[in-house]
Amino acid sequence: MEGSVSKKLEVNVCASEIWKAYGSLQLAQIAVDAFPETYSGYTVLEGDGYAGTIIQVFMAPGVPGPAWYKQKYLVVDDVRRVKLAPTIEGGVLEQGFKSYTTRLEAIEKKGKG
């Protein structure tokens, strides 16, 4: 399968503050806490949250599809506030995707920050 999905989410926090969570391992815990019906947990398999880190994310019981996936953080850029994390095993790769990369970017809204 080929394609692209994009979603913009505006938050009421300056980009440098939200990046403290998005650019770290905190984001995985936030997702588990905020969406317990979707995520049941995660494990850091390798790394410290920067480039090279591998995490395994576990889906909550009853969520359709594969029970887990692994992501590897390729880029964690604190200056540009960008994180690239391709799925390297499980998840959508088991459902026919050749690749799937999550890109997070904290962009300062004009007039803020």
C-alpha cells in the first residue's frame, strides 16, 4: 500500500514546551495515559529517547489488528523540533504497508512563543 496521512493538532502551549514531551519518551507514556482504550503500554528496548531509540508499543485488548509494533527514532532534532520514527516491525507492516513513518513537528504559531 502507498499513501500519506497528515493531521495537524493545535495545542494551547508554546512549541518549546510541547516539544519537551513530543521530543522525549514522555510522549509514549502520555499516549498510554490519555488513550487507555487504544494503548496498554510500551517498553524501551534500546536507547535514551534520541536517535537510535527503539520502543515497542502494545495495543489495548480488543483493538483490531496487530497487538504491538516497534518504532525506531531516526531523527530527534531539538533545534527544529522534529521527530521521525518509522515502524520497523509489527503494526501496519503486518497489514500490508511497505513502510510507515510517524513525523512529529512542533511549530510555533505566529504571535506566540
